[in-house]
Amino acid sequence: MTTAYGERERDHELDAATGELDLEDRHALRRVAGLSTELTDVTEVEYRALRLERVVLIGVWTEGTQANAENSLTELSRLAETAGSIVLDGVIQRRSRVDTATYVGSGKARELAGIVAATGADTVICDGELSPSQLRKLESVVKVKVIDRTALILDIFAQHAKSREGKSQVELAQLQYMLPRLRGWGESLSRQAGGRVAGGGGIGTRGPGETKIETDRRRIRTKISKLRGEINGFKTGRETQRGLRRRNGVPSVVIAGYTNAGKSSLLNALTGAGVLVEDALFATLDPSVRRAKSPSGRPFTLTDTVGFVRHLPHQLVDAFRSTLEEAADAELILHVVDGSDADPAAQLSAVRTVLNEIGAGNVPELVVINKIDDADPVALKALQLRERESVLVSARTGEGIDELRAAIEARLPERDQLIRASVPYSRGDLVARAHAAGEVAHEEHGPDGTLLEARVPPELAFELEQYAVV
């Protein structure tokens, strides 16, 4: 490829869309319009400049269409804003593959350094996951901090984690990401420190010969092991709750989908739960479980899960696996997609990739196309034709919610049995379970016990059989 700096490679590389890469495309860093979020109101500049980083975005377009590449960088811009940054500029480069040394190539790295200097940026965010060597080499050229998409998403998760479990999961993901990327500045991390040398590592630092970076790596591995144990403890508690719901015959429905697709709004619309709803990426990290009823009164649980995103970091999938496994154990997944998004098909694909990874690929799925009040009708029709098992709703206005409830009921597994029993007063727990997990048609208190007529789960019907009456 011929660059502005005279480096030459072959001029004709295959492209999936056009058959070849234009020289002009390969030579240029193409700006993506509309990404700058720099403030124009000078009254806010001083306040926000103290808190927010000023960033330039860079992406490498290796496959797909230009629209896909620009959509990806636009999403990166929203992620950066969610993390609390001001986006000054965004550029993409057309290449057949990312550069193994600097991600964009040495010539384009120098051009990027010029953009950074001209805009006054203090951070570069790359739309991909960079290796430790790519991060180091690109930073040495642009002379400012460089982070990748994975580090950005981890930072957002760290800001939004509220519960003890959520914080532990995010910390685990961050440490797994950080471990191979530890590096020393000057000689501070490469100095050998045994005994009382270099700050007094003392007992526990394995004696002379261990460098500070080795000590840090060992401490991180120890912390990772501790966090895995904590998360396994949370997992045990969640499995106990799921087992109790299964014994009571309460079906589980999980709401999954792309970040900011409206999952929490849908949970509120279906249950009146009142969980946090925010127009921001990854506003929900801690799963919320709420009880709901079908139009006929049949109870089921609705679980709101963490949102997914394109190229969700594998560290996060690993750390949040115990939470995401709610979907694998569900009877039905409500797959929520933003009908107003520029590329809803990409959202569906990204979510299904993660669902397959956590073992939920075979769970029955109902696609819920949300935000129809803000979507293009033609695009909605095309999406409906593509996703035959789908329902159109607007969680904000309530349109389509009744149809969604009916669709959920039609897909819940058949499990109720009609039983008539005289339950002794000493077994009031069975009556309570019939109310909680079934549909009680008639209840009458007699001298010897409670006469009960109800539709109940098979497990409960088996226990009530000994008290059955004709």
C-alpha cells in the first residue's frame, strides 16, 4: 500500500464489497461526520473541562460496508460520552487488515498524532481490542494515552456497578484485562526488590530476584482467585432461588438485548417494577427479577439482564457468566431490539453471539421490536419480515404491550393440572403454594381442612394427590 510517506505495498487488495480497495481510500483517514461533542456553550466549558477527557476516535475498516464502519465508530462515540468524555474527532482508515505493530500503520499513526495535536486531545480511543505491544507503540507515536474499545467498556461498567456482586464482576474483568498489559515506566517496575530493597517488599515477595512487575502480577492473580470465589458464592445463592421457583412451577422469562434497547423500560411496562430507566449505555448491570402475570392470571418471573454490545469483551462475558446464566435456565427469552437503530440486524446478531456463548442459544426466543414510536415504518416492516417470531411495541407509550403479554402466555410451557383436594389445616403451606404458583378457582374452609380446586404445577399436584377428593 502506498502511503503519504512513500511506503509502498501492492495497490490492489481484494475487498468483500467492491473487489478491490481504492488507493484513495487506503491513503486517507476518513472523518466520520457528526461525532464531535465539544461544547459550544462557553458557560459550561470550564466546568466540564475539569471532569471530562478530550478524545479522538480511530477505527480500522477491514470488512463490510462503509456504513457499517461508520455505525461502529458512532457507537464508540456514544460509549465515550457515556464514560464522560468529549469527542473531538473521529476517523476511520480502510485497510485489508489491522496493522500488527501500531493498529493503523506507522504513516497513519503519525497523521493521527497530527490530529491529536491540532485538536488538543489527551486520549485516543481505538475501535477494537489492541494487544499490549500495539498500545505501547501507538502511544509512543501519538504522545497521549491510548485505550481500546474493551478498556472503555470496562470503565463504563466500573462507573455503573452498584451491588457488591456487580462490583466484584467488574473488578474481575478489569484485572483479567490488566494482567497481560502491566508495563513499567522508566525502571520503577523492572527493578529487583528483595528483602528491604525498593520499598521493603519483605515477607511474601519470594525473596531477591523478583521485580516489582512480577510482584504486581502475582498480587493480581491472587485477587482474581479471591474474586472468582466471591462470585461463585453469589452464583450459589442465585441457583437456590432459581431452584425454588422451579419447584413452585413458576416459569422464568428473561429480557435480553442490546444495550439501551429499552429492556428496563419494557420490564416496567410489563410489571410496573419502577427499575432505573436511563437513556445511556449499560445503565443496568445488576439483574432485576420481578413477578408478572399473563392475561389469564398465570404467574411467571421476568428478569432484566445486562445489555450486550458489538464485540462485548470476553473478560466481561466470563465475569458476568453467573448472571447471564439466568438466560440459559429460562423457559423464554424476550430478545429486545431497538427498532429505531440504524442497524438493528447487527444488534440481533451481537446478542445471539453472546447467548450462544453462554449456552442459551437453544432457549425459545421472542423478538421484541421496541421504540416503534420513533422508528421508520418501512424499516420496521423489513425487520418484521426478517424476524417472523416478533412483536412490535413501544415501552414508552404502551403500544403493543397487551399483544406482547398474549404472545408471552402462548409461549409459556404447559404445566398446570386441575386438582380438587381437601387440604388439612396443618398443611397450609400447600394452599399457599397453590396461590403462589397456580390458579385457584375455588377455596372453601371446612371443619377438617381447606377444600381447594385449582390448576397447579405437576410437582405440587403430586403432593396434593394424597388429599384429593372426588
